[in-house]
Amino acid sequence: MSNIRRFALAIGGLVGFTAYGVVGYMILGYTFLDALYQTCMTMTTVGYGEVHQPTTAMKIFSTSLMIMGVGIALYNLTVMVGTITEGEVRRYFERRRMDRRIAAMSGHVIVCGHGRVGRSAVEHLKSMGAQVVVVDTEPERVVHLQDPYLVGDCTRDEVLVAAGVHRARALVATLETDADTVYLTLSARALRPDLVIISRARTVDSKEKLSLAGATRAVNPQLIGGRRIAAFALQAHVAEFLDVVMHDDEFDFRVQQVRVTVDSPLAGRRLGDLNLEHRSGTRLLAYRPGPRLPFEPNPDDDTVLATGSVLIAFGTSEQIDSLSTLAAAPVSA
């Protein structure tokens, strides 16, 4: 039985038993006020004294009222206290458990704002195998989640720190207003200069402000949605292929990025000498020398890979993993 039902039952029992006492005393000759006074005094065991000289029938009725009344009063007190404290205690231990889960996470993605866009981002991130921490100011949006979450104002530094911003891989900002998103972007960038921040822009004009605030990428969902609709209208097969590659879990091939890390054996070497397509099975679609530099589609064999550069590759999960292993720094013994 839920706490609410137990609480309602306790209140109903108390009201019913009070009515039983009042009616009983009125039958024995009390006025309504005297009957109510005598019932409350008997049930609470105050013992101020009888309102009228007790007869044998009054003594028998009062005895029954005392025996049952004390039990009901104790039950009601237990239920009321339990209803009030049990929820608080449960929420306290749930919060402690959630805090421990978040503290143990690293390389996760923080999603600030669990509205329609935020929920869609969370679902896709999870489908890609990423760990997610959701932050929202509205408890009803997140309390049902199985993923770690925080209820709080994510524009505050302490909330971002509690969400593990110093250990996170990226932050996705999908707040209700552009002003809040700009403030969140500024706060997150101040805490983590190297953090990848993807901010939702509600208008085209706000994209530039978010970029100036420190967003790695400012995204306007309406603009992207319109472009995708146009792409399906004019280049249906291309748009569908990209959709399948990026979002269909049943399709084994993926387009993914692979970073050439510090101390990578690929850094400083020509693509023609590395023969990555033969060694990993992937096909290189593009090369980006640095974060702010343009992509080089279909890089030629004379391209020299720089430390921190990114390869955009097409292949199966196993082939992508093989390329990632080749690009990573060797593990020291």
C-alpha cells in the first residue's frame, strides 16, 4: 500500500472513530459539544475529568473508546510521521547513490535541459554507447530516468561541477532560452577551456553569440530540420544513406571521426606511407588538420598527418576500432 493510501486510511479512521465517540456519547445523553469534548479527551488520554457523572453504560463506552482510541491514535501518528519522513529519507539516499554514480563517471556527456531536443539528444547518445548525465530544473522531467541526473540550475558552477564537468567528454546545452544557453556556455567554458560544448540556438542570430560565448558548435534544430527536408526532396537517396549511416543501429557501417593523438605513431607521416585503408579496412573520407581548420575531402597520399588532427572514416565498427588503435599512442609497458 502506498504512503498516500495509508495516510488517507489513517485520516479516515481518525474521523470515523471520532464520529463513533460523539454519536455514542450523544446517545448516552451528552450535548454535541460535550460529546466532542469528552471523545477528544478520552482519545488523547488527557484526563481532565468527566463532563457528567459517569453511569455504568458511560464507563463501558468510555473504556471501549480508550482501548480503541489509543491504538488508532498511535497508528495515525506512525503513518503521518512515516509519510513525511520516509520520502525525505528515500530521496536522500537516492541522491547520495546518484552522486556516487556521477562521481565515478569519466568521459561522459552532460545534457543540460531535458525538453524535446534534450530527450532526443540523450536517446541518440545512448544508442552510440555514450554515458550521459542529465541536468534539469524541473524534477518531473528527470526523476523517471534510469540514467544519472541532477535537479538544479545548470547555469550555476556548483551544479556543473556536481555533474562532473571536469571529467566530461562534452556538454550539450538545450535550455529554454538563448540567454540561459549563453550564460551556461560561458560558465562551462570558464570551468573547462578544452570542453566540447554543443549549444542549441533558437534563432539564427543567436548562433554567433553562442560561438562568441565559447560554444564549440551552435546548432539551430529548425534550420537543420529545414535543410534535411530540402535534401530529401532533392537528393532523397543521399539523405537516406546519411540517415542510415548515422542513425540506423541495424546498419553495421558508420562514419566516425578518429583523432591522431599525441605520440601517435601516425603523426608526422604521409598517408601514402601508412596505407591505412589496407591496414584497417576503412575508407578515409576527409582529413582535418586542426579544430578550426577546414576539412580536406578525400586526402591524397602526400598528406602529412599532424598531431591532434582528425580523420573522418567510413567502415564497420571493427574497422573503425582498428583505425583508432593505429592512431592511438602506444601503451607503455
